[in-house]
Amino acid sequence: MEEMPRDHRPAKSVRLLLAEDQGMLRGALAMLLGMEPDMEVVAQVGRGDEITPKALEVRPDVALLDIELPGRSGLDAAAELRDEVPECRVLILTTFGRPGYLRRAMEAGAVGFLVKDGPVEELARAIRRVLTGETVIDPALAAAALSAGPSPLTARERDVLNAAVDGATVADIAGAVHLSESTVRNYLSSAIGKTGTRNRMEAVRAARRQGWL
């Protein structure tokens, strides 16, 4: 009788959750990481608002999160995981290597920040390193973040700019952020000044380029 092939994985593999909205990329990443002898992809999600419920269900060791996801950003989900699943280490894996995103990721409790154009072997090494307590950050992005400095926008100014999309009126923004229209105008004016732009749409674009939103 033929002997069945043995599973060469260690007794306890690193349990991974992947959050990526591009299905083909998510599947490829899951396949490549699943080939690592000490790793197991236990969950995949395509929306940011699915991350915490799935993490509560499967209790991963490491969550690999994209930033720009439908439903909820990976940065907001990272902050929620810090509170709801504190044993899970969060590593941000994104196309958008913006200095502001790095700062916000660290503030949200992420312990790693890598851009997607690196080899999967580098990602696997990063996963193993964060499990030992290290923080792993793309070196070029770390240097850019230090030179860029912190975001000049307050939390309320970010809220107002985030609401100032798709032709939203001042009244629309006021309703979305629960502020008076005059207060919204003041925040918009301040944000426009801080971003060195001429109007609120330019301010939104400039803030997004820096990763402040």
C-alpha cells in the first residue's frame, strides 16, 4: 500500500488573514504565501468592513491589509484590530507608498508597512520578523516620511475634507460630519491654507497625495 505524502508544515503554522480588493492579486498572494512551509492563509476578504469580523472568527497571527478598500480603509481596520484582536499583528501592504499613510498606519498600531512591488520572499521575511516583535518598514518610505514631517491637518479638517467629495455642498458636508455650515467653511478654509491650494477639491487631492486622508 502506498504511503500518503506527509505534510511538511511545522506543528504550528503562522495564521494569515489577507485583505485585498483585487481578487486575482489576493488569490496569487494567498497561493505564494501558502507555499511557505511555516505559513497558512486562513482567511481572505475583499472589503475593509469584513476584516474585523473575520479576524474575530479565525484569530489570525498576522493580518496583511491593503489601505484603499471598499467599505472601510485598511488603516481604520488596523486601529479596530488593535482593540478587538490585540494578539493579531498588522502589516500594511499597499501600492500607495505615501509618507502620510505610514504615519497613520503606525498610529493605528500597525507593526509593518511594505509596498506591493517587493518579492514575496521579502514579505515572508517581514511576517516572521513582526512575529518576533520587530517593526518592519520599507526603508525608502521611512526616509520619505521623516523628511515630509507630520500631517498639518487636524482630525476635524480631515473629516471635512473626506466629506468634500463628488460635488458635495457645504450643507452636505455639514450633515455628514454633524457640524454647522459656518464651522465647515472655517475648517475648509484652514485646510486649503495648510495644503497651499486654491479650493477644497485641490485640497482634497493634495492631502490624498500626501497620504493625510
